[in-house]
Amino acid sequence: MGDISAERRRILESPPPELVAQAAENPGGSVAVIDPEFIGDPNGYVPGEAVQGVWVVGEDGKLTGEFVENPNYGPPKDDFAKLTDSQHWLGWLAERPDVAVRDSIARILDGQVPGAVLEWIKVLDDPRYFTGGRRDPEDPQRVTVTRAGIALRFALSVTSPGHAREVLQGVFTWAAVSLDQPRGRKDRVWLDLRVDLDWAETQLRERIYLVGQDPAPGSN
């Protein structure tokens, strides 16, 4: 990436017009410096690690010359905290829900574009859940879970042979039925791009009843 400090000196000596314009639009704030190596569309999702740091802007809308480095700058990493820190029961999913979700998404991407590599994925919001079951007729307080599902909004980076890096956003949905019958259990997953979590939650409540039927195009 070259001598970053020397590059900053050059920028201060002769600030590019776009930096000057951004500073003017953010008096008293800051302007982020993003490493293009770690992103896809510059107008799309930018992982925190891709930000090298920020130029501090004075109240007059001009650069002060101060640059604050981002201590987390570097290759983006997976972030499943909003999934793994959840108090919701995920025993139906896997012993390691994060690994199960990542592996499933990686398979979907590779299935769509052979050779695709999932570089990193971040869960952006608290997931939405669906859990269904039946009550024990002899003990109404006891419920046996028979079906469950999860929808989580993500951002991810994928590379594939002959294609530039893409940073995608969407919702991954996983539904499973017959959880009370291990040998009869059936699972199905969906990867929907450019959709919101409210839409996906509504779809989850419908899709969970499709599990076990012939999959539709675009699902797995």
C-alpha cells in the first residue's frame, strides 16, 4: 500500500478537490479515507476495517491537518456477534451457528458462480426468528419444538474467477422442520439480495411451511 505517511503529506500539501469539497460539507466533523482494495462499489457497504482513518475538519469546513488512524484498519473479518450473542435458542441450527451459516452461504455462492470465495461476512442486525412446536397434552407447560427458522441481514465480500470483488447485502434465511424427528428432519435456505429484514421475516413465516416440498428456483 506504499508509504501512507508520505501520501498524507502530499494530500495536505495539495488536497484533491473531492477532499476539499467533502470537508466543506462537514464543518466540525471529519472525512473518512477508505482503502479501495477492501470494498466493491464505493457507494455501497463499507466495512469498518476498510477505513484507514479520518481527516479532522475545522469549524470553518477546512482540513486541520490532523489525521486520526483507525486501529482496526486492515483486511475485514467475519462478524457474527449479533447472532452468537443472541439469547435466542439456536440448538436446532448447530453447535456453532456462525460456522453453519457461513458454510451454507459459501455453498450457495459457489453454486451460483463456481469457484466463488466468501472472503468475509458481517451480520448487520439482530436476526428475526420463528419457532413452532406442540404442547404435551399431559403437561401443557412442556413444548416440543417441531420447526424453527432464522432470517439475518448481512453484508459480505465475494470473489470469483474472472470477476472483481463484490460486496453484497441481503438476507439469509434458514428454516427447518420435523425437528422432533431427527431422521425426518428437512432444511431449506434462501439468499435474497437487496431486501430488508421486515420483508424477510414475513417471508420466513410463509416459507417455513414450504420446507419439504420441491425447492423453487433460486433456493436451496
